[in-house]
Amino acid sequence: MLARVRDFLPAKHGKLFVVTTEDLWRLHGDKLTGQFPFDVLFFPGGESRKRLSEVEALAEQMLAKGADRSSVVIAFGGGIVGDLGGFLAASFMRGIPVIQVPTTLLAQVDASIGGKTGANLVGGKNLFGAFHQPAAVLADPDVLRTLPVREYRAGLFEVVKTGIIRSPELFELLTKHRDKVLAQEPQAVEQMISESVRIKCEVVTADEKEGDLRRILNFGHTIGHALEAETQYSRFLHGEAVSFGMTAATHLAQSTGFLDGATAERVHGAIDMYGPIPSTAGIEPTNLLGRLAKDKKTIQGSVHFVLPTAIGRVKITSGLSEDKVLEAIKAALA
């Protein structure tokens, strides 16, 4: 698949810039080398470096290397590289094309699709960004075999999320064929990726800029983002934080009567099946509660939650009492 990147370049393109990390380039850079001439721009990587200062530094490098409005960015890496590379393309000279080449499971099933790009602020995750649809997304399952086990599992939590919100079939695959999924059996991996991509494309096509339906994709993210910010983006991978957020949201759904106990247990079981996540010891529940007001999905002070109501169905709701939310956070931390 990576050998086909050149087939998706715009017909009349200028200079090409590959945004990536040094470790990934050592592993897979040879798959792009020789296809076409390009300049490599190295990003240090890591959620804590996903900042506006890094976007500016990359843009300055592009300008120094002769970039103009005909240039193209190729974001070659995981979700952080994709978000930052996409935002670089969305911003440089008010917008140039970007091709997303995701190399982690999380990026292949979620982050690279839908046009969301951005950087983090001190106050929260992805609070500065733009919608900028990629010219193409090329996902090669073969590169996943070089992922650390923890990174692969973190991506699986996003697949679990997709099953819970919209695909009972995907949920069944994950719960009944755990061994095949963890062993990266090709048929299981291809099914996970294709079904996740299908669902996200379906949702994004109906609601590109998150006016309504697209918000269901945020299941687990509201409290998950708070957890990431509270720990300075240093303790949890994004998928792990989403896992925590899904657990809390499921407790909240059950305590507010949106979800029955038996189904809640099935959801918790599916999440736990691909854990554990790093310890949450020492995290103050009220601090997480306080951070929810700064989430980008909070509108006019009202925090919106995506809560499961059945396997494959969720409900977006707001106006829940702080006591209920705090109780759910405490249950997830327990």
C-alpha cells in the first residue's frame, strides 16, 4: 500500500513534504524513498509536543525549503503526526493539500479520517485546529506489526468504541475473537479497519463539522481528554484515556437509567478485555470534573456526554448533575 502513495498525489503539485518522526522513518522510510522527490520534516512526537510552536517550526522549515501554494504535505505517522501535519497543511498559505498515511491502528481506524486537525493548548486537547479533509488516506495493515504491543492495544480501544456506538457486528468480533485480534490475524485486522473506516466515513459524510451525528464519535473522549490533560499528556496514550472515558461514561449511562445493568457489564467486559491501562492512582476526581468545562464539546457551559443505550446505539445528552458525573468518574478510578 505504501508503494502507491505517488498514485494519489495531485496532478499539478509542487514540492512535497513528508512530516514524520525519526523512529518511524528508520522503520518505514524506505517504503517512500524512490517513489518521488520530497523533503522530510521531523516532528519530535509525543502528545506534549503537539503544540502550535511545533506547527510554526515546521512551517518555517517548509518556507526555507521553497514551499508555495502548490506544495503538498504527506503526514506519515500516528494520530499525533496526522493531526499536526494536517493542521500544518490547513494553515500554510491558508491551505494546501495533505495526504494522510497513518501507521498506527488508532490513526488508521479513526484519527486520519474525517478532516479534523489540530494542536493542544495547556488547558486542553485539540482546542486549536481546523477541519481540512485529506486528498487521500492510505492505511497499510502491514506496518502495524512493528508497533509496540501497548500502542496496538491503545488503538483497539478506538475499535471497541466504534463497535459500541454503531456496530454490533464489530463488537462481536472483538469480544468473541480476542485471540485473533491480539495476534493480528490478517482477516481480523482487515475486518476491524474496514468496518471502522466505513462507519466513520458514513458518520462524517452525514455531519462533517460535528453539528449533530458526528458527536457520537466522541464516546469516551470527554472524560478521556480530561484525564490526558490532568496528567500532562505523559501517563496515558490517547486510546488508553478513551478506555477510561468509556468506562466512566458507561457507569454514567447506567446510573442515569439510559443503560441496563446486563448491557453495561458487556461493555465493561469488552473494554477490560484489551486492558489494562496504566494506573490512575493519585488522580483527584474533582480535578477531572473541573476540566470538563474546558472540553471543546462543552457549549455555553453545558457539558455534553455520549452515553451508550445498547450495543450499537448511543445517546447525546447534557444537563446531568455534577454529582452523577463525579460518581461515574470515581467508579472508573476505582
